[in-house]
Amino acid sequence: NAKQIVELYHDEGLLLGTFSDIERHGKELISNYFENLLRSKIDVEIITQHEHKTDSMIVNSGFYNFIVDDKIIKARFSFVFVKTKGSWKILSHHSSELPKMA
């Protein structure tokens, strides 16, 4: 559900999505991205992740397989979470397809 996903983001969150060519700053543009993405059958398989945490911020980055309509897309991700009033919100989210190596 796109609304549930968007609620994970900070009000001033930024999404640099795998399947988008624009910076999606704010919940309206982030919602639009996920509404379109979730029209497909989606699954995610985390391959690696590396977490760095302070009292107010978490950075989590790694590789994953993004499975869209049964097609596997090898990708990488980075999240920055910020602690707000008692909860963690996504402040920045980057995801991109891994480059094809020759």
C-alpha cells in the first residue's frame, strides 16, 4: 500500500528512485512514485546491508535484488533515517540499478 510506505518518510524526505529520473522531494512526489511502482508485482531480496547508527541518525546501505513482474534487477540502496518525536523516518533514500560490467 503506497500510503503506508509514504508514512515511513519524513515530511521533507527525498527519494531518488530506481525507476525515476527526477528528485522526489516531499510526500506527494514520493507517493506518486510508489503508486506507479506498486501497479507491478514487487519483491525485494536484500543481499548485503551495512548499518551505521547514532542516537539521532541511521545510515543503511547495500545491495539487493529488486524483483519486478518476476524480472530480477540487481540494485544498490542507501537510506538515511532521522529520529523524530519517538519514531524513525526516512530522510533520504537512494536506489539505482547496478551498472552492467563488460
